[in-house]
Amino acid sequence: MLQRIKGAIDRTIAEEQARAKAVLEGGAPGSSHVRNSSSLSRTPSTAGTRRPRPSQNPSQDMSADGTAATSDPAVFEAAFVIDDTDETNTPSRVSTPVSTDKEGKAKDLETPARNTEPVKEGTDPLQNGDRSSVKSAAGQTSQSATLMPSTTAELSPEIRVRLRKLDKLEKTYPELLRSYRIAHGRATSIEPFEKALRENTPLTSIKDPEALIEYLNQLNLKGDMVMDELKRVSGEKDSYKKKAEEADKEAAALREEIAALKAAQAEAAAAQDAKDAKDAEPTAEKTPDEKTNDEQEAAEVKDNDNKEIQELQAELKTKNEEVEKLQTEVKALKEDLETAKDHSAELVESLEKASSELSEARDAAAVKASIETQLEAKKTEIESLTERLTKTQSQLEEVETQLQKEKEETATGLKEEAAKLAASESKNEELQSELMKITEAKSTLDAKIEGLTSEIETLKKAKAEDEAKIDELEKKIKSTPAPSAAPAAAVTTVPPTPSTPTQPTPGNKKKNNKKKKKGGASATPAATASEPAGTEDQVPAESTETTATSELTADQAEHARLKEELARLQEELADKDQRIERLAKQRKTEEDLREEIENLQESLKEIGFEHVETKQRLKDLEQEKKELKARIDELEKEVEAAASAAQTNTKLQSEHESLREEFDDLKQKSQTLQSDLAAAQQLAQSRYKDLTDLREVLQKAQPELKSLRQEAATLKTVREELAARNADLRNLEKREKDLKADLIRSQRLAADRDGEIKALHDKVGQETNARLKLEDEKRVLGRDLRRSEAEKIEIAAREEKTARELQRVQEEANKLRPRIRELEEEVNRLRKEGDMMREEVQLKSSQYTSAQNLLGSMRDQTAELSIQLKEAQGQCESLDEELAETRKMLSERTREAETMRRLLQDVDERADSKVRDMRAKMEAAVEERDRIEEETSALARRKSRETEELKQKVRDLEREVKGLASEKDELEHREKEWKKRRDELESVEERSNAEVEEMRQTVSNLRSTLDASELLVRETEKKNAELRRAVDDYRLRYDKVQKELKTVQTKLASASSLAGSGSRGSVDSARSNSIGSANAAPDAMYLKTILLQFLEQKDNKLRAQLVPVLGKLLNFDKTDEQKWLTAVQHITIK
């Protein structure tokens, strides 16, 4: 750098020496005087245009509070950079030394002009930021002075002072530069770090380390939660796989047991044939009547046995089918488990996303509290939804555990059932009929239970109709016990009728058989051995027969009536099935319509309904499993009771009583099952209530989501408007810059005009001096003429001519004097106008500063709004992402719902097949019941028990009705709560609308302020246009004055040429040189100003407008102008 300064100083000194030599060799002292004056006239413009870069002025780079305006190192380093162009231009102010006295006088004349003019124009290099360059140049003057002592004497004292100051500053410059580079490096490294923070985190700067620590802690917590959830899900997956493998193994074992049961069934059939052969042997030892009776009974027993065997085979087939159905159900449950696993995994993912979104939302809330107040309610609702989702997930896990338990129970139940079936097949054939009766009764009970469940479902939809039917059933049930109890009492009150020892009548035989089958106390095994007289006993026998027949007719009528009731009940069941199907169709249609109206609500509702239905299905399966277990237990008890009853016919009554007790136990179990059903229904209702609550929350959240979407749309529109406003502000800033440049240009033009006016004053002074010189010369010429009149007569005529010419010149001079006065007056007037223009410029500058302050405030407001917009955009983007994720989850839920629907349809089809099978069983049971009623009268008691069961069922139905009434009250209470919640949501919507209106008002206020700023900018543009017009007027006036001066100078030159002689050639040459220099000086000044405007102009359009002016001055052709225009278009400003 020191070498560079040395080279610059040496170059400038060499150039000055060359100029001095050229001036000394060039000509006379008058020409040098004129050149120096012209160079002095140029100094103001050059001094004003020496430093066009305002960035080098350190005073301008400081704000009002003393802080640095920018962190760019170029601003700081530019003050310490020494340009060659500046150094080469600085010596032009120093005049060349002249040896003669006249030149010394000229030097004395130049020094005050040089010292005063820069002070007037305010172009002191110490004030314009040239201290650093001058000081850096002066740092080496001491070294260069030792080498060239002659050149240092020629430097001015100002430069010497500055060089001394540069010596002092040279020592501190490296340290300052080093420290600044360190500080700037830190600042430049902070900016990209903060940018990365803004882009990747909710933080905005590095001033708040606590927020960064909180953000990092939240990220770590999130990672830990995700890892824990992953571990838990992987463990559950492994356990599910193990359980599925165990279930497959159990299913294979069950298949093997079923094959063993089939083999045992074949062995039981062979054992039955052997027993039939053994039973045929003791019948041969009886009497012929007994043989015939026994044969008839044996035939009937065989028929019954064959029928029972067929029924047992059919039941085995049904059991096998049920086992297969259970296997299919196990597979379906496995599939449900897999779907539940997928659903739980999706829920986990959704929860993770929700947690991440919530954390981001919380971070955003920490950044801006104003937006946090608006979104707190929405965040709380989102958190409640996530909590409910976790609850549903836990409920799903509980359901999965219940399904696994049910699988295990079904497997154990199937095993026990297979073992018990094998044991039951190995038992006596005589008890098979009773077992068939019991199984048929159980099937009827199952059918009735299923019918009651279907009736319960229909009762929920149509309570009034079911209540009326219940009342009718109660009336019928109350009417049925009376006739059924009467024949039972009649039968029990009949005394034992002895028969003759001889051949008994067929009526007595039938009566005895009937009494045996009935299980009454009057029929004993010793009835045939009694020996009273036949004639005495015929009358009571006939009376008993009549009573029995009357009882039979009453029983038959009663049975017929019960059959009709059963048929009516079956019809009602069919009607209810049709209603169920119709309601299902209506429900499907309603769901389709709702899906078309509100996809989100209906999808969530369907999911809730499907969850409830699946839970109900699972509970039904649990109930069926429990019923199967109860049936198996009952079968074991019945088999044991049948084994004890097979030894003797006398134990049949006790066996019947045990069967009755077992039947009562079954009733109790059915009651317990019904209570379990009620509990399950209550659980289902509670789950349904939870789901309805979820639906209500979602319905409440949807209008808020709609409002959020509307707010996002409004924010987008506001963002677009603000973007447009930002673009307008940028345009206004560009206009401001252009106006600043125009003002600077106008100021420089005014300064140039002042310099030109001063130059004109100097020229006027020179012209006055020339006029005085001309007058002196005239006097000398008069003396010469007087001498020449005496000496030479020939020159008299010439003298007369010259006198005439002098008179003419004097007249012309007298004529020009008022013109000069007018010019002086115009110059004074122009000065005054220049002062006025300066005052106007000051006013404009003050207005411009006020407008700039307004624009600065507007920029701050726009910056704040842009920050708020960015934050709102981030929140809108996060909300959009949440909506997209919720839509994805809803689509996934809809898919799961479709799969659940398919599964439920399969289950419904299976249930329908079961219902058909049960109906067929019911029809078979009805036929068999008719057959049993014809054979025995024991069914009357059974019917009485059935009536009691019906009464109990009616009571249970009444209880269920009461429960439904309580549910209705609860639903009404929930409706009230929902209304309250809806009112709250409406109030929240009103608040949000008020906030939106406030935002709109702020936007309208900003628009009004922007319009006001645009008006101010337009006014400033108008004022600048007026200033430009005034400057153009001044230019025109100046051109006119310049033309007039040229004409005056031409006239003076012509007069001096006529008056001069050969000896005065040097004077004429000096005058012509001075006039030429005077003519060239304003052209050069004008060229300088236009070139400065051209180079300083930032807008290419204005540069293109200045090209024709340069063309007029420099005599451009059209091709030259086109070349200049193309070059201007390609110029780019950094």
C-alpha cells in the first residue's frame, strides 16, 4: 500500500512538472494568465465533483443515534482506500510556479480564489470524507521530500498539514482495520445462523438462549416419547404373533378332537344296537297281552329312539357346523385384531403428528403471544381430541385383550364340549329322548332370547308399539295360567283306580300309561295287581275317563290357542325382521345423504357406530360362549340324572324333578344372561354416549375449522394485498432514490450555475480591464497620430480613417455600455433567483426529509406487518398441514369403516343363517311338541313354567323400558348440554368475527396511510417536475446570455483587429486566445455538467434522454446516437 501511495505521489509530481514546462515553453504571460484563470474557474466544479460517492463520508454513514447504519465492510474500508483517480485529480488545484513577476501577480490573484471558492461551495476535503485519502497520501511525503526537495516546496500548506495528519493516522489504521474485520466477521457469521434459526426453528434471533434450550428439550422429549411408543408397539406386535400361533395350534387340536368325536359316535351306534338286542330278550318271558303291550311300547320306543338318533345326528352336524363357524369367527377375530393393530399404529402415528404439531404450535405461541391468545381455545380442543383418541386406543387394546380371552375360552369350551358330547353319546339310549326334549327346549329358549334381543333393538326405535304389544302379552299371560292350573289340579286329585286281576281293559291300560308318562302320584307299578270286584270299580273308572277326556280337550284347546299365539309371534318376528331390514336400508340411505352433505361428520359417526356395533358383537359372542358353557354343564348334569333314572321306572319322577330343578337353574342362568345383556347394553350405551360426545366435539370443531379456513383465505388475500403494497413501496423507494438523485443533480447544477455566474463575473471584469486597456491604447494612438501628422502627410488620411473608425468604435462602445449594464442587472437578478431557488431547495429538502421519515415509519409498519404475515402464514401452513393430516386420518378411518362394514355384513349374514337354522329348529320343536302333547300331558306343566318365564321376560322388558326412559332423560340432558356448548361456540365465533373485523380495520388504516404516502410522493414528484422546469428555464436564459456574450466578444475582437497594428500583434494574439478560452470555457463547463449527469444517473431512461444533448454538443450523427443508446441500455449499475 505504501508503494502505491509513493507511485501516486510521484506520478502527480511528474505531471505537474510536465505541465509547468509546457506552460513555460508555450507562450506569453498573457496566455498563461488566461489559462490559470480558466483553470481557476473550473476548480469549483471539479471540487464539487471530486467525490461523488457519499458512502466514503463517515459522517453520512452514521445514523441519528450514533450507531453504524450498515455492517458492510466496504463502507468502512472505503474510507481507508486511496484511489489513483482522486490522487491524480488533487494537484489540479495547485497552481504552477511562475518565475516572472507578472506570473507571480497572477499566482497571487489565483490563491484567494482557490482558498475562498471551496469554502463557499462546502467542498472542503476534510468535510467530504477525503481526509483518509489525503492523510494516506501524506504518509509518504517525508520520504518523497528527501528524494525530491524541489517538489515539496511547490506543495501548498494545506496538503502539508494533511500529510502530517496522515502520518499520525497511519499507525492506528492497521489496528482499526483488524478490529473491524474481526467484528464484521462475527456479524456476518451471526446473520446466516439467525437465518437458519428462523427457517428451521420458531426462534428469530440468538438473543434468547432460554427459548432455544426449551426447543431442544422439547425435541428430546418428543424423541423419547416416539422411542417408547415404538418399543411398546413392537412388543405388542410380538405378543399378537405368539397368540395367533397358539390359536392356530388350538384350532388344529380341535379338529382332531372332532374327528375323535365322530369315531365315538359310530361306536355309540354299535352299542345302541347291542342294547336293543338285550332289551328284546326279557320281553319273551311275559304274558301274551303284556308281550303285545311291550311290543307296542318297544316299537314306539324304537321309533322314538330312531327319531332321537336322527335328531342327535342332526344336532352333531349342527355342532360341527357351529365349530366351523366358531373357527371362521376366530379367523375373523384375528383379522379384526390385525385391523385393530393397524388402526392402533395409525393412531400412534397420528398422535405423534399431533404432538409434533402441538409442540410447533406451542413454540409459535411462545414467539408471538398475540396469536397464541387466538389459538389457545383451538389448541385445547385439539388436545381434548387427542386425549379422546388415546382413550379410544386404550379401549381398542382392552377389546383386543377381551378377544384373546374369548379365543382361549372358545378353545377350552370347544374341548370340553367335544369331551362332553363323547360322554353323552356313550350314555343310555333311553335318556336320549329326554335329552332331545331338553335340547329342543333350549333351542326354543335360544330362539326366544334372540327374538327378544331383536325385539329390544326394535323397541329402541319404536317404543310405543312394543309397549302396546307387551300389554297384550301380559293380558294373555294372565289369562293362560288359570285353565292350565285347573286340569293339573284335576289330575292330581284323581284317586288310584284298581283294575281286575284278569285281562285289563284297554282304557285302563291307556290311563295307566298316561299316568306313568305324566308322572302323577296316582299311577303306581302295582296297579295291575289289585283284586277288588270289577263291577264295583267300573263307575269310578268311567268317571275318571270322562274327567281325563275333558282335561285333554281343555289341554288341546289351550295348546291350540298357544299355537296360534306362537304363530302370531312368529309373524310378528317376521314383520320385525322386515322392519329391521327396512330401517337398515333407510339408515344406509340416510348415511349416504349425510356423507354427501358432510363427509367428515358422517365418517366419524360411522366409525363410532361401527365401534359400538363391534363391541356389541363381541359381547354377543361372549354371551354365546357363556351359553355354550352353561349348556355343556347342563348336559353333564342331565346325563348324570338320566344315568340314575335309567335303572328303574320308579325313579322317573325324581329324575323329572331334577330336570325341573335344572330347568329352573337354566331359567336363572337365562335371567343372569339377561342381566349380563342389560349390563352389556349399559356399557354399550356408555360407549355410545362417549362416541356421541366425540361427535359433538367434532361437530363443534368443524365450524371452527371452517372459520379457520376462512381466516386463512382472508389472510391469503391480505398477504397478496400486502405483497402488492410492498411492491408499491419498493417502487416508491425507487422513486425516492430517483428523486434524491434528481435533487443532488439539481444541487450540482445550481452549484455549476453559480460557478458559471462567477466565471461570467470574472469574464466581465476581464472585459472591463480590456476596455480600459483599449482606452489607454487609444490615448497612445492619439499621441502617435499627432506625431505622425507632423512627420508624414501621407499618414494623415489614414489617421483620419482611424479617427473615424475610433469614433465609430467609441460610439459602439457607448452603445455597448448600457447593454453591459443590462447584463450586470441580469446577473444580479440571476443571483437573486439562485438564492430563491436555494431557499426553495432547502424547503423541498425539508419536505423530502419529512416524507422520508414518514416513509421510514411506514417501512417499519410494513416490516412489522410482514413479520406478522409470516407468522400467520406459518400458522396457516401448520393448520393446512393439520387439516391434510386429519383428512388422511379420516380417509383411513373410512377405509377401516368399510372393512368393518364388510365384516359386520359377514357377521349379519352369519346371524341370518343362524336365525334361519333356529327357525327351522323352532318348527321342528313345535312339531315335536305337538307329538309330545298327544303322547303325554306333562307339557301342561312345562307350559305353565313357560308362562312364568314369559311373565319374567315381560318384567324384564318392563325394566328395560324403564331403563330406556332413563336413557331418554339422559339424552335430553345431553341435548341441553349440547345446546349450551353450541351457544358457547357461537360466542367464540362472534369473537373471532370481531377479531377479523379489527384486522380488516387495521388493513384499511394501513391502506389509507399508504394512499397518503403515495399522495406525498406524487406531490414531491410534481415539485421535482416544477424544479426541473425552472432549471430548464434557467438553462435557456443562460444560453441566451452566453450567445449575447459571444456576439459582444466577436464585436470587440473585430474592433481590436481594426484598431491594432503590426507591433500590437502579441496583444491581439493574447486577446484572441483569451476570447477563445472564454468561448471554450462555458462549453467545457456545460459538457462537464452534462457528462456528470449522464454518469450519475441511475435510470437508463433518463440517460437515454441525455444522449441527444451530448449529440448536439459533440456533433453526433444518427449512427453515433444509436450506438450511445444501445450502450446505455446495456449499462448495469451495481
